[in-house]
Amino acid sequence: MRHFRSILIPAVLFLLPGIASAGWVRQPSNTSYFLCDVCFVDSLYGWAVGGWSSPDPSDTTVGICLQTTDGGNSWATVYDTSGRSMMLSVSFVDRSRG
């Protein structure tokens, strides 16, 4: 049993990067802001949030929320919190409640 584990664990660790990236395709967000979180409620509707924050308190901080209705092929800005704080997380339960 001990020998089986010593073979199985390295094999699983070797295969994980390929398994984890299967099906994911990089999509342009059309924003230069950092994106911190994403939430999809189905295969079409999703939101991504992030922004930009300067270490200098006198600089403007921006939070941004992007939405897609076509599975991530295109993204539109739906909320911009200029002068406030970055948006760090997003969660939706359906297409209209978040």
C-alpha cells in the first residue's frame, strides 16, 4: 500500500495543472484595471470586479464592475466607483440579484 501511494501522489500532482486549465480560454476584458473576482450564474451571464488603488492617498481610487451576457466574449462596464474603493468580490444568485 505504501508503494502505491508513492506512485499515485506524484502522478496526480503532475496531472493537476492540465486538468485545472482544461476548458478555460483567456478572454479580453477591455479594461486596464486589475480584476479581483468573477461570478457566473450560468453559461452566459457573469460579472467581474476590480479596480485600481494607488498607495498615495491623494490619488484617485477606482472600483469597476464589468458584465457579460454572452459567456465572456464581450464585457461592458456597468458600475464605476471613481473616487471610492476597489471592488474585491462579487456574488450573484441569479441574473438580477447580486
